[in-house]
Amino acid sequence: MSLRLEWSNEQEGYEIGEALVGQLHKLLETAGQAEGVTEGEVALTFVDDEEIHRLNKEFRNIDRPTDVLSFAMRESAGDEPEITYEIEEGEDAEFGPELDEMLGDIIISVPRAIAQSEDYGHSVEREIGFLFVHGFLHLLGYDHQTPEDEAVMMGKQEAALQQIGLTR
């Protein structure tokens, strides 16, 4: 078992090639190894600003586009009931283990990544990589609500990007 990356491209403005996906998988393995996470699956979706705006409004009640959203599968929030799935004998036995292996979903706005790469003066690939590892760390429970937490996340993101050669 290892870390797996499933991805889909639901935007049309930027071509998502196998080289970029290969870099992101390497980044997933690098960041995962640094965090002691060696098994699981991440679902990555590339979208446009309109779709990420819709998702941000629906799930976070924030009425504007953002650059990246993460939806952790292994996270439980306060008063929310835990959802369990039982598989009856004779049902698809593949269903249960796949849920256990799913770390969560990361959604990246490609137009935002392009604009931010121009603002920061680095490649689109580096910006997408930055957003991807940022989203991955959120799946693992990291947050950036305080300056200290933000510094921790930034350090981890930069270390993973440097390790695979996605530099500024």
C-alpha cells in the first residue's frame, strides 16, 4: 500500500499534463513521508473560479472564489455524528476498505493558481504544487489560524517543495 493520487480536470483554461501530475504525486509522497503518512488516497480536482466559488459558498459560507479547498475524510467535527458504513455479506467488499484509505479531497482553482504564480513571480507548476501540499496538510489536520500555526504550515510546505525541486 502507498499514497495514491486520483485526479480529474474540470476546467478548460490550462492543460493538466502527466508531468505535472507526476510532480504532484511525488510531492504527495514527500509530504506524506515527512508526516509519517505512507498509505491512503487523495482525490484532486482542478476547477475554474466559478466552481470553487460555488463550493466555497456552499461548504464554508464564504461568497467568493478561493485558491484551494480541502475536505478531510478522517476528520470529525465537534457535535457531528460519526458516519459508519457496514457491508453486508455478498455486497461489494471493495467499498469498505476504500473508505478507510481515503484521506480526502483537494480542489484547486487553476485560474487562481495562474494569477498567484504571476503575482509571486514563479511557475504555475510551483503554485499548483504549493496549493496541493497546503491542501494535503489541511487533510492531516493542520491549520493556519494563528501566526505560529501558519509558520509551521509554511515551513512544511516549503520543505516539501524544495525537496522535489519546485523552487521559486
